[in-house]
Amino acid sequence: MSQVTVVADTQVQGRIVLNGVRLAFAHLNSPQQPREPGGKPSFGAALLIPNTEAAAIEQVRVVMWQLAQATFGTQAAAVWQELMAGNKTALRDGASKASVDGFAGHHFVSSNAAEDRPPVLFDIYLDPATGRPRALNRPQNRIYSGCYANVQIKLWAQNNKYGKRINAELLAVQFAADGPAFGGAATPPDLSMFGGVQEPIGQLPTDTAPPAAAGFAPPAAAGFAPPAAAGFAPPAAAGFAPPL
């Protein structure tokens, strides 16, 4: 995949597009259930940027710093140090998740979207009817953890009773290129590893009907006797004659 680029929106502060990032923990078809009590379901994805893409990483950091200045004013520098030290910014060093596949040697942007504001999903190919990238309807499997994508987010500074942070709202995701899927793809079965035996001719498989329990016969229904076959009468008991 080509280098990661960052395009800032000049109309909306904090809104940027990251082109060519790799997705991890992509929950895009349906919201992920919260891990903590009181949390709300949300869509989300981690956007991986190789450490070699220093210019792109710095561009994201500059946008976050501008938001910190606008939100925290004269305390911006002190708050910034606290946020960076506490991993309370959307952009983080992947070394904090080095044991997780794909994070070592990368920075990543943690992005989320509320359940009632799902991110727009679309393809790299154009829709002939509109001339714009083709929309992807949920559920879809075009965009997945491990693929490369162009992603629009909105960075914003939080300063409320829940604390101070710099977050990233996930707005839109465009498929850009395939990549090795994280977590491993489903393994297909290899039927050549199974054997079998020839079914006996004229004999029903043993699983077609359960065998009757030994020594057991179901009781006849009360007041019921099967009719005798036509032209047949059972012999009289010895020493017994029916009355005339």
C-alpha cells in the first residue's frame, strides 16, 4: 500500500481524512457492546499508521494540539502533557499494544461512532448511476480488520465531568485495498482427512429407527382388539364348548 496521507478539512476544525491506513478492531456492521458498566454500544476501528510515516503522524498530532489550545486555553500545555502521559488522546503509540497483531511498529488512531450515528461505508469503485463511490449496505464484508482504507474522522477535545481527553469520531470509511485479515480467516475443512465404510446393501442404516427396548412391548389401547383376519376363527380351548 502507498504511503499514508492526511488531508485536513479547512471548513470544520478537527475533521480530517487519513488515506491508506490499515484497519484493526473494525466494528462497522453493527455496534460493539460496551466493555464497561454504563457504557453505550458503538461502532469503531483502530487506524494503523506505520512509524515510518512520521509526517502523517505529526499532522494528526498538530491537529490535536490545535484543539487542545482552543479548548483548554492557557492550561493547554499542562493538559497536553497529562493527556499524552495518560494515553488519553486518540493518537497513541502502538507500543502500548505491542502484543496485539499489527500494532508493533505503528501508531494508531482510536475512533468510534455512536450507535445512532453509524459511519458511512463505501467502496473504492464508482457507482455508474451517480458517478460517486459505491455505497456499501450493512451487513457487508468488503471492509474488514486488516484491509486498507481511507477514513474520515473528526478529532474533538473533551472537557466535562467525565474528564479531559482528545477523541476521534468515526465519520466514514472507504475500502482502499485488501490486506491480510487480522485474527485469521475461517479455516476450511479438509474432507480428505476423513475415512468411511461401505454401507451394507439391503440393510437400513442403524440410525434410521431406534431399536425397541429389550423385553418391552407397548400396552394395547383400552377397549381395543384388532379384527380377526377374514375366514379365520381361533380354535376353542380344550374341554370347552360354547353354549348353543
